[in-house]
Amino acid sequence: MRWIHAAGRGLLVLVVILTGYVASGARADEGPASGRGPMTLATAGDLTGYLGSVLDGWNRTHPDEKVTLVELPDSADETHAQMTTDLRAGDRSRFDILNIDVSWTSEFAAQGWIRPLDRDRFPLGTFLPPVVDTATYDRQLYAVPYVTNAGLLLYRKDILAKEGVDPPRTWAELERAAKTIAPKYGLDGYAGQFLPYEGLTVNAAEAVYSAGGSILGDEGERVTVNSTAAREGIDFLARGVREGWIPKRALTFKEEESKQAFQDGRLLFLRNWPYAYVGASAKGSPVSGRIGAVPLPGPDGPGRSVLGGSNLAVSAHARHPDSAARLIAYLTSERVQRQVLTRGALPPVRADLYEDPALVREFPYLPTLRESVRTAAPRPKSPRYDQVSLVVQAVVRDAMTGHETPAAAVRRLARDLAAVSSR
């Protein structure tokens, strides 16, 4: 999800509001909810424009169950705000199906905003196993995985080849190359997404997970972050800034800024989502043909990514819940999931697509991504996830800027997360 200009956001919000008035009027005419009929699907902005054509395919073959697409702002925070405002409206809600960030499933389920779903209606057995966990709350399925994602370590394979060095598998190998090789070529060593926003929560969680630690347990009711592993993970990030192999400018990076720095040839290593590999490999990119991707490193070998992506959920006040479930099954079918990758440039949830020879030729990072997804973990599950994320961002930021030691940061993180969990 990226930024859009404020004027554009204002116009889009106005369009969404007007769409809501139209939808509300339509609902008044329809009477009581029935199993099948027209629907509205709300999603963050579709940057590649593929989703509209996918839904056109459904509408052509399901004339009595047509779906209307409502695109919300590209910013995750704004999309979350608009969705939650709508869901609080109860039976006046405009949206029937919600394409939600994987980290929102627990919150929406705990609030009673989305319906529990029948597992037997969806091809969950064909999905990469870890992605299903992002769609559950209290052992019940509340959404269906639609798009997945995992962090990768992108690197300049041309430079490492000149130095006779393999891509790093451990933090020590990454640090050594970032400190000694990068300066020889006028490059910064390593960057991720370190501005205080959701990206910093993801990067911090990955560091903690890679060291063998965790942040929360029992659906957010137990704080588990006060551990040696968490201190080791946060120290990895703080040490990088302190020693200079993470440049201070990276503290201002979100996904797009970090991608651009790597794509412009200013970084030796970058943690980012697969879309950054696609952009850096595209025709006209200064580093096209000179990059590779491996799983994120950890203290003693490959580390562990946080799962990204989105899930499809049915509003608790959906007009036609049976049609909504049928549409979700369609969107997670093999044919549509293939389009998610080839036309939307997004990682699909179906495991077999990662082994398709034609797709691997077109998207060489797929085998690496598959391995990263298989070993990945969800972000901390909590019905108060937005507050959990803000706490993680604030504390890890202070550690990375040197305002707090990693040990003190972990103790503070444990206290602040306990306070959030007790509310």
C-alpha cells in the first residue's frame, strides 16, 4: 500500500461516500437479507488495475449476484479507518465483503464485525500452510487468505560475485559484507522500513522472530517479548545504526523509499517485499539483471519473515452472505490466483503456483518466496493490534536512535504491551 496525494484522497473519499448513499438506498429497496444477490467489495486502492477485470469475469457469469468494487485509499491507516467506521454502522454498513490486511483479522473478529466461515467451502488445503493462520481467531476461520507476502533479502549479485562472497545466510555475514564490501563500491550497507509506521513493526517482529523470540501469545492476552531472543533481535537493528552499516537515512524509509534507494544503486542489501524485486528487475532499472533474492538471515542461519498480504472477510451485516462466500471461493480459485500473480504482481496463496515452471521463469523469486512464506509467522495477534503496533514502533524507534538500550527497550516493551492487553 502506498501514498496518494491529499487532493486525490479527498476526491476518493467523496466518491466512496456517494457510493455509500447509493448502496444504502439499494438496500432499503431489497428488504430482508437473503442468501444470494448483489454485493459490494471494499478494498484498498488497486494500483495495478487487475481486480476490476477479475470481478468483471464473475459478473458476466453471475448476473444475479453482481459485485460492485469500492476502492478505498491506498494508505493502510486510512483504509482501516474507513472500514471500521462503516462496520460500526451495523446494518447500515455499505460493504459486504472486505479485503483486509492480515493483521486486522483478529480485531475485526473480536469486535463481531465479520462472520465466522465454514472451512469446507474454501480450498484451504491447496494454500501455503502458514497463510491460513492469519485468517483465524480463537481457532475459528473468520476470513480466507487471498494474497500472501513475505520479506526477502535483496542483494547486488554482481558485487558479491566480484568479491567472491555468497549471499548472506546469517546476521554476521550480512554485517560483515555491509561494513566492508558496500563502502568499496560507494554503497550503503543495509536498509529495511524503519520509519515509525507499520513497516517498522514488521521489521522489528522479523528480527525478534529470527532470533527465536515472540511478542504476544494466546491471541494477544499474554506478553512474551521479555526474552533474550527479543533483546538480540532489537540489538541487531540498533547496532546497525550505531555502527553505520544501516544508514541513518534509512530511519525515514517506508517500502517505496527503500525500494527506490536499492533500485537507484545506493544499497548493497535491502529487506523488502517481492514487489521491490519486480521493480528493480524491470527494464530501465539501473540494477536490472544485477540483483538476487534470498530468505532473510538470522543469527545462525536463515531467519523468519512476518507474513504479509490480505484476507477476504464477510461483513456481519452482509446482505447476501451465501453469494459472498461463493465470490470468495471464486477469487481463491486456481485460475484467479494465477491472475493475482501475472496481472496483479501479487504473491498468490495457492502452493502449486510456486512450482509452475512457466511462472518461475517469469518470476524467478518464486521458489525463494515460497520458502520464506512456509517458515513465516503472523504479526502479533491481538484484538487491539493497532495499539500493539504503535507501542512496538515507538519503543524500537527509541532503541534504533540510541535513546534507549535494547535491554531497556525490551523491558519497556513488555510493560507497555501488558498495559495494552489489560485494557
